[in-house]
Amino acid sequence: MDAAVALLLAQDGITNGAIYALLSLALVLVFAVTRVIYIPQGEFVAYGALSMAAVNAGFLPPTMWLVVTLGIAVAIVDSVAAIREGAKARLPMVIFKNAVLPILAVIVVRQLPLKDLAYVLQVLIALAFVVPLGPQVYRLAFQPVAEASVLLLLIVAVAVHFVMVGMGLYFFGAEGARIPPFTDGGVTLGPAYVQYQTIWIVGIAALLIAGLALFFEHSIYGKALRATAINRTGARLMGISADLAGKLCFTLSALVGAFSGILIAPITTIYYDTGFLVGLKGFVGAIIGGLVSYPLAAAGAVLVGLLESYSSFYASAYKEVIVFTLIIPVLLYQSLTTKHIDDEEDH
Amino acid sequence: MAALLTSNRVLIAFLLGLAMLPLFAAQFTVTIVNYIGLYALVALGLVLLTGIGGLTSFGQAAFVGLGAYATAYLTTRHGMSPWGTLIVGMVITTAVSLALGFITLRLSGHFLPLGTIAWGISLYFIFGNVQALGGHGGIDGIPPVDLFGLELGSSRAFFYVIWITLLAAIITTQNMLDSREGRAMRCLRAMTMTEAMGINTLRYRMVLFMIAAQFACVSGWLYAHLQRFVNPTPFSLGQGIEYLFMAVLGGASAVWGAVFGATAVSFLKEWLQDWLPKLLGATGNFEMVVFGLLTIVVLHRARDGLWPILLRVFAIVAPQRQQMREVEPALPLPRRDAPAPGSEVLRVIEVTKRFGGLVANNKMNLTVRAGEVMALIGPNGAGKSTLFNCISGVNPATEGEIRFMGKRIDQLGSREIAKLGMSRSFQHVRLNQDMTVLENAAIGAHLRGRKNFVQSAWRLDREEERRLLWEAAHQLQRCGLGEHLFDTCGSLPLGKQRIVEIARALCSDPTLLLLDEPAAGLRHLEKRALAELLAKLRGEGMAILLVEHDMDFVMGLADRVLVMEFGEYLAEGLPQEIQTNPKVLEAYLGGVDE
């Protein structure tokens, strides 16, 4: 390997690592707040990328009827809950927000000349029909069992992953897709030629991470999420709704996932099932952070990206094996240094 | 008609039908029932891991692949006998499962499933990329299994191999669960309690994971010799998740749930694969959407899966007569040497416990002697239960020294302390609500047995088992629970459940008994019976330390009383001294206005 190749691989690794870092932050967030090990995180990457590809090619977002269907389901479930609690005044808002709004959105988007819209608008439209799936999935799959064990939540998460991959195949087909880069071309920085898209990815990832940090430090919702992560019962006693916290962090994680997909799709072909492995690599990063530390998770994710990139050069057939084997020394270290084991019965 | 339908007869009819199946059924049916047997064996392992152990694995398909590839490679490339390759496969499986378990099982419960995802993906890529294993093309030409000169080449003949293996696995699993080590496995989720009974929970989690892996490995070996060809596809992570769905849908809490789950999923899959592509106008694995949704609904609505629902329906259709059960008399278990009456059993010296900045216990001192009841009282939040947790090693002290029977124990875990002869009850009852009262009490006698899970699987533990259960029944009878031996703990009122905890503690033949609010929730007569029992135990030389709020109970029973307030020592003395101590009165009743 000469220096040029090494630089190229490093660039590749950092690009992917930035994406994994975003995903691992979302995973740590979801786990800390809801105790869900969010296996379907990666599906949002594929959904985001493939929806953008569809809109960019002038097609309607394929998931729009799913958003409408799940929206109606959420409206029904929430209405039943509202009636049971005797809070009928909430009904119009519940129905409007969950069922009517998505239908209106579908009506509007059908009138638009999708192919001719500005790139940014296309991105927003793609996100508008993927991100709502996050809170919808939380409401329908996780909220009813929010108090169950981590194990049960994990099995539900895997079931959701299965459903989303199967539906992904139906919506997007087996063909992979790419989208045009945000900006064509690149720039020569010292000895390396860097694509503009790479700069976009690393820059936006850094901005998003900074944005999340500000959100957690300074906004009231961010503080509510942090409080819930530290002590669910205590947060609830302070008037923080666990359901709201859950929905909020599933929305954030869907946004992060879908946007990561749109970021990466110009440089990698995305298939309906690509998301799973991408999400798992985010997980490897998150595990390096012990599923609790944001900075360690992000650093771990970048390490995963670099390892993947270099191993694809030396032993491309085994790159997945090498990446996933990385968790063994990490887990071994954690296992030998932890004394306390979570005792679920006390929760 | 209903009387004809007993569960035994249904089982016999099922087995007879199964035995006749290859003689009459179409090839297609034989094939699918063969696969059901293979799937059910893997799902059975997951029932053990998930339903019993509270853990799970997504990598079982990789263990199936390990068994299949081990035999495929060694029989075709090295001419080994299939029986030899079975052993090789199982040895490798043991090594891998122990290594994975060693790495992940000390951590929180979710690290094992995450580790198995990584393992499942990695092995799948290895199968597909190693040229010696045939790459993605796989290995063909695997020889049939040869049993005493009989070549089991046809799938009809192999049907018997598969189903006899599965039934043997089910029977040995049921035997294992109905034994000393099985009871420990069934209590693994209540880790604090289980460890306090002297049970090494890490060991049992490892054992469960290893057994589950072995079942998967054997299923893979059978698969390879049924199919006579292997490629990586059936050993993917997706298949590993499907195995988990079988166990969850069928019912992870019962061994037959595995068979039911495998059957239901197999037939449903066949049917869906026919219909869904026509319905949707596209080809693909759309049945996974249905399985995913079904799993979510089952976990929301019926966490124990569909098998218990089926049993309930059966119980309505054909009510079963309650069987009379008795505990067989057996030789009493050997007892440990009792300390001399009046000798010091426990000494707590300057013990401090901090939770962050909060000092829950500050420089506490106390002693307990053989043949005395020492009561620890104080207002709520005084730190009594915290001190109990320090003494029993459940949550060790930050500073200070604790001596039990002359040995320093403040650095020992609760398991080690239990071995020395200390046993306890918990303020919040920690019983397995689904096990019978007898089984719950027998958990306490765990350390007095030696037989392991392999011996119990093959029923080589029956003599010891009788003695353990006889001891449990004896202690329950002493505690006045003789009529509830075969009731599930969940069906008892809370007060009686506390008494079960005392009986469980007594089953360990303790030198020192720690009781955390034993009289709470008891009625007047029950309290009197409890006081009599404790007085009798004291008479036999047992040392008893108890926390209690019922002052009549405490003052009538205790030899000495120690009062705590705000984590500190307030007063100590005879019951009548404490009752008139002004500091104690102030702590309990507030200051007296002059």
C-alpha cells in the first residue's frame, strides 16, 4: 500500500465512520431513554436513501401509504386511550395530527412536480415520509410494552426489523439505488483528492452531533430526555411523560437514520436490506461506548469505519468478520472490569 | 367423551400418529415434518435460554451451521464417520459457546444477544468465503448415517432419527428442569435472591447457553445428513431470528412450546410463500413481515406464547382431574455443626455504607449470639434493610468489618456468605411466582445437594432429589404451610409468601437467620404461630436477626433490641429498657412538649 492508497482508504473510512457515528449516537439515545436496543435503526438509513432516490427520479415517496396507514392506526389507538381516560377533548387533535395530516401531505405531494423540484426540497419530501415512521413504530410496537424487560424489548425490536426489511423489499424492490451528490466534483487538499460529498458528510455529521449536544444541554426537551435516561421513575414524578420522551427519541433517531441514508447514498449503492449491516456497525460503535457514553460511541464508530476501510483493502471477503470481531476485545475488557450486573427485578 | 381426553392419552395418540406417519404420508409431508423436528430442536434450546434463563440468542442458526459444516467437511474431505464428526461438532460448539458466554454473560443480559448477532454474521461470511468449505456453493456428497449396519439414506428412515433425538431432548430437558439444578435455572431472573441462596448464577447462564448451542449443533448435524448437502444460506442471521420467533410464538416458557412454535411457523411459512407473492404481485420473503407482526402481537398480548393458550382451551374442552400428589419420605439431609449456645455468631464492627454522598449506615456495631433473637428496629428509612444487605453480602459495606463464625465476610459475595451458613428473607418477597411452594422452598436447600444437570437429565439424582424435597416439605410444614405444598407461590396471599421465604431460608440449615419484616401482612393468629416458630428455632440454638415494625411482635419475642435512626445507632438493650428509653420514644413519637 502506498501513501495515496492509504489516504484514499482513510478518507473512505472517515466518511463511513461519520455515518456510523451518527447512528451510534441515535442508538445510545434510544437505549438510554427507552431501554430498547434499536435494531431497526439501520432500516431508516435504507428507507431514507431509497425514498430520496425515488423522489429524485420523480416518483412519489413509496412509503407514503405506510405513513398514512400507521398514522390511522396510531389515531385509533390514541383515541381509544383518550376515551378510556375520559379526555374526549383531545380527540380532534389526536385524529388531526396522526391521521389527517399525513393524508393532507399525500394530497399536496401528489400535486408537486417532484422531478423538477430543488434538491433540498426533494430531501425534505423524502424525510417527511420516512421520519414519521419512527414515532409511529414507537407508539404501536414499543409503547404498549414500555415497562417490559430489555430482553422482551429487544425481541420486539428484532421483529420490527424483520417487518421493515420485508416491507422495504415491497416498497423499493430488490434493485439498489444511488442519488446524485449534493455537489459534484471535489477538491485537491494537499496530497489527496477529496470529493465534495465527503466534505458534506463529515461536515453535516459534525454539525448534527454538535446540534444534538446543544439540544441535550440547553433545550427543555433535551433535558427531559436526559432526565428520563438517568431515572425513568424519577423523571415521571417530575412530570416528564415517558411516552413523550420515547416518541421524541424515536423521532430523532428516525431523522438521524434517514438523513444518514441520504448523505451516504451518493457514494454507496443502497439496497432495501443494506441498512441492517450499516446499523449494526453503528452498534459496534455504541458497544465500544458501553451503550452509555456518547463521545466513546462516536469515536468507536469512526474506528469501525477505518477498520472496515483498511480491511476491505487487505481481506475484502472478510471485512464484515473483522469489523464484528472488534467487539470481542471490547466486550472482554468490559466484562473483566465490571463488577455489577443489572438486576432487572428491582426496576 | 371428555373423560377419554386426558393429557396422557393425547400425548400417546400424538406419538403413535408420529410413528406411523412415514409409513403412510406423502413425501412432501414427511419432508416438512422432518424439518419441523430439526427446527423444534433448535427452538427447544431457545426455550431454555429465553423462557427459563431470561437471555436470548440470535446466533443459533450459526451453531446449526457449525454442526452441519463440521460433519460435511470432515466426512467428505477426511472420510470421518458421521458419529465421529458429531462429537467433533459438539466439542467445537462447547468451546465457542463457553467463549462467547465468558465474554458476554458477566455483563448485562443484552450483551449476549448482541454478541450472538456478531457471531451469527461472522460465521455466515466465513462459510461463504472459505474455499475449503466450498464457498457460497457449499459442500455436497455428504454420506448417509449408518446405524448398526443399517444405512439411513431415505428421508423416511431418517424421520425416526430426527424425532427420536427431539423427543429424547425434550424428555431430558424436562427431567433437568425438574431437579435441583433445574430449579436454580428457573430462578435465574431473580438474580439477587438466587445468589443469596448460594447459587452461582453465572454458571447456570453459561450452562443454559451451552445446552442451547448443543441442541442447535445436533440439529445441524441431522440436517447435513438428511439433506446430504450444505451451503451457507440456511445458517444466516435471518434464520437465527426465525428460530427465536418459533420459540416466542410457540411459547418460550414450556418445552412443548418449541415443538408447537416450529410446527406453526413451518406450516404458516409454506402457506404464506404460496399466497403472498400472488397477493402482492411481487416475489420476495414477504412472510417475514407476517412473522414479525405476529411476534409483536404475541409479545403484546400473550407474552408466554400460544402454547399456554392452547393448554387452556384443552382444559376447557377436557377438564383434567386434579392429581393427588405427595412428597415421598426420605432420609433427612446431613446438618452442619451448630455453634455452642451463647457463642458469638455475628459481629458487625463500625460498618458504614454510602450511596454516593448519602450515608445510609454510619459506623454501625452489633453482635448476635447463637440461641438468641436480636431485633433491629427504627423508623422507615433508618437503614435497617441496607444493613441487612451489607451483612448478607447482597450490597456490600463501604467501610468496616463484618465477622461471621469468626471469619471475615465483608468482602465476600452473597453466594460465599450463604455457603458459610447465613440465610435470609427479603423485605420485598422474591419468589418464583410460577413455581410451587415446595419448589420455591427447595431452592434454599440448593447447597445441600451435589448432583449436576447431566445427572438430573438422566434421572440419576432421584435419591438426593427425594431428600431435598422431603427437607423442603418438612420446613414448610413447620412453618404451617403443609397444605400449600403444590400450590403456585403466586396464588398465596402476600403474608404467606413471606413465610415461604422463611421456610426457604430454613432449608439451607442456617446458623444465622436474617428476617426482613417477616410479620408484615400476617393476621393475628399467623403472627402468633410465627413467633412460636422463631422461639422454637432459638431454642434449637439458631441465631436470629430480624427487622420488624410490629412492636408487640418484637417485644414479645426478641432477647435484645437495637434501634436505628437516620442510619445511626440510637439505643440498644432489653425490650423493656428500649420501651422506656426517652430517645427511642422521641424518634418514634416525636418530641414531647414540655
